Amino acid sequence: MGSQNEYTGQLTSKNKLPNLFMIFIKCGGVDVDDLLFKENLKRYYNQEADLRNSSEKQNWKINVRKNFYTLIKQENKETLLELGAGSGYDSQFFMKNGLKVIATDLSSEMIKKCKEKNIEAYELDFYNLSDINKKFDCIWAMNTLLHVPKTDLPKILNEINLVLKENGLFYMGVYGGEDFENEYVKAEVSDVPRFFSYYSRNNLKSTLDNCFKIIEFEEFNVGRGTEKDIFQSIIMRKK
């Protein structure tokens, strides 16, 4: 997150799905090329950095963040690591509310946006979190671990566990609701495909239970225009 990537399905026609503008490449059970899918993610998010930086955050994301921060404050936590920080607005929020924050992202352009907001930020993927050589009271991962292939998620959860302090809090937010993996192209932004992995509630819960104690697991429809816009919002604690 090595040579040519192989897909088990074919690119569909360029008909736009309702309100999503996505072109899907089905990849059920594909053996994903680690180097290629990481490079594609870097390329895509480098291209989208300016757009992300100027976008307004949806109210439901603000509410989810506020809910996690309320728990952080109740437990007097002091440090937070953000995974897949994007342009840094969540890290900035946590900083302004008194936390010592480090942000990470695979995209060099997103890291630039973070640093413009005076956030300590590093170009780093999920597979090498221990390279930071620090442990944190809290970890925030909003819409980022859905880029991890299913075969790799246990490894990534272990990396997260290693950098989380005892009794630490971990937030994970992903789209899901059913089990499949795919790549899609957001054609109005880039022709570079991004890899996504989705989970049913039971399978995601079972995977997370191996490393963390689940405090709260919510599912809700975020209303982006399709029937499958289920968001899974999970707060966990280090066992």
C-alpha cells in the first residue's frame, strides 16, 4: 500500500451513476499489486489536493468528529495521530482544541496542505506507522482504511495497535455495508483508478475484534444518492 496489476472484471461504460460520477472496475478477490495500487492512490490524491482543500466538510462528518472529540476530552487524552489526513482539516480541528497532533498521508501534495496549516505532517503509508517512533493517546482514520486490501487489513490494524498507547482510543470511519473490493475512476477529477475495500457489519466487526475492544459501532446512510451509501463509524479502545 509487483509488476502489472490484474483485474478480474472489466471497465464498465462511462455512464455516470447517480450523483457519484464513478466508473467501476470490479475486482472481487483480486490479488492486488501493492506497488501499483499505492502509486495510483498517490497520483489521484496529488491531483485532487487543491479540490479537497477547498471543499466544505459535510455536516455528518463534523458530527462524527465531534462525537469522538467529546470522548477524547472526557478521558483527558493529549496526543492524536491522523491516518490519511488529506488536506488536514480534521488535524487542524483537533489541534485547535488542544491536542498535540501528527498527520500522515500517502500524498505529498496533501502533506503540503497540512504543513500550510502548521500541522506536523509526514508522507507515510499505513504499513510503516512504527517509523514515526512515537505512541499516541488517540488515532483518527476517516475514510482512509477503505483503501486497504482485505488481505492486508489485519497487518495494518497491528501497526495501528503498536503506535497506540495503553487504553488508547481508535476511530475508524469507512463506507461499507456489504463485502466486496473494487477500483473506480472519478472521471471528473482524474483517470487514475483508486482501490476500495468494503465490509459487511459482521465481517468488519469480527476483524476489528481481534485487535481492539469496540466501544461503539454505528451504521447510517449518508444520502449521496444511492441505496448503498452506508457509512460505518466505529470507536475502539486498545485491548
